[in-house]
Amino acid sequence: MLKGNVWKMAALWIFTIPAAVAGTSSPHVWASTAVDAGRYLVVAGGCNDCHTPGWDPSGGKTPLTRWLTGSPVGFEGPWGTTYPANLRLLVQEASEAQWVAMFKGKTPLPQYPMRPPMPWVNVHRLSVRDVRALYVFIRSLGPMGKPAPAYMRPGQLPTTPYIIFVPQQPKASLTNVFP
Ligand code: HEC
């Protein structure tokens, strides 16, 4: 009887240790493969909203073949005009280590500045494991499309369609419509 209990306790100890260790590591997405984790993170993390043309209008039904191919529509603000990068091509030129450095450095890398509205302050907090999963998933899609238009400095007039990302002040006559 006592011997049986000792075995049970030993089994309990062995099987609870990995859970305890996992509990102390930084939070990350669980999935059976890195590709599955990366795909989940891309969707839930909102990457398609900006990096996949037509994602929102299609209700998220854009075929996988066109995911993350970048956008020709710029975001214009005090930082100039930025275009969501073609991530399918970017992961071909950047190594996994560079990708991790892009997200996990103290500040964005000079060659990958992640200017607004790229939510660097948020993605910077992803665990290294999740950042790697993003890379593995995006690479698994293969190269597709062409590079997004080049960044334009403040004051340069974009030659592509662009969204103005500057707070607008309501006209005085409209301010009291919803008191
Ligand atoms: C609100 C729109 C928006 C969202 C959401 C967004 N991005 Fe971006 N992303 C951009 C823009 C714009 C750029 C280009 C920034 C620049 O030129 O400096 C960019 C650039 C990048 C770059 C290249 C770095 C650079 O500066 O060239 C990577 C990598 C990237 N995004 C990954 C992601 C991932 C992964 C997600 C989801 C977790 C995501 N983005 C979500 C808008 C967005």
C-alpha cells in the first residue's frame, strides 16, 4: 500500500514539474506546430488588417495565397507616408535571427524602422517563441507579390492612394450634436 502511494507521488511529481516550468516561462501561444501558432498570431494579432489587401472588406476571406503581400495604400501622418511591407518577400531576405531582432530589440532596427501605424510597441512584447512562429508561418507561405511602395518623407506628396492619419477637429457647429 505504502509502496503504491510512493509510486503515485513520484508520478505526480514527475508529471507536474513540466507544467510548473512552463508556468514560469513567458506567455506564448500553444499549438501543435509553429506554423499553426504563427497563423493564429497573424489573424488574432491583426497583421492582415494592414498587410493583406482587401482583408477587412472580404470579411477575412482573402485566400491564403494573397495573405501579407503588403499594401499599395499609404498611411500619411507626421512621420511621412508608410506602406505596410510585403512580409512574404521580407522573410525571404531576412533571416529568422534578423526577424527576431526586428521585433525584440530595444528600439526598431534602423533598416526596419517600423514607423507608425505599424504597432511596434505592441508586437515588441510578443515572446521570442511567438515572434519565431510568425516567421516560420509567413515563410511557409512562400514568396508572393511585389514590394510595397517606398516610404516618403514628411512633406513629400504620395503618388499612390493614401489614408490621412491625422486627428481632425470637429467644426464648432457640430460639437454639440451629441452632448
Ligand atoms: C495598423 C496597420 C498595421 C498593422 C496592424 C500591422 N502592421 Fe506591420 N507595418 C505597417 C506599416 C505601415 C509598415 C511600414 C513601416 C515603415 O515603413 O516604417 C509595417 C512594417 C512591418 C514590418 C517591416 C518592418 C519595417 O519597418 O519595414 C514587419 C516585419 C511587420 N510590419 C510585421 C507585422 C506583423 C507581424 C503584424 C501583426 C502582428 C503587423 N505588422 C501589423 C502597418 C501595420
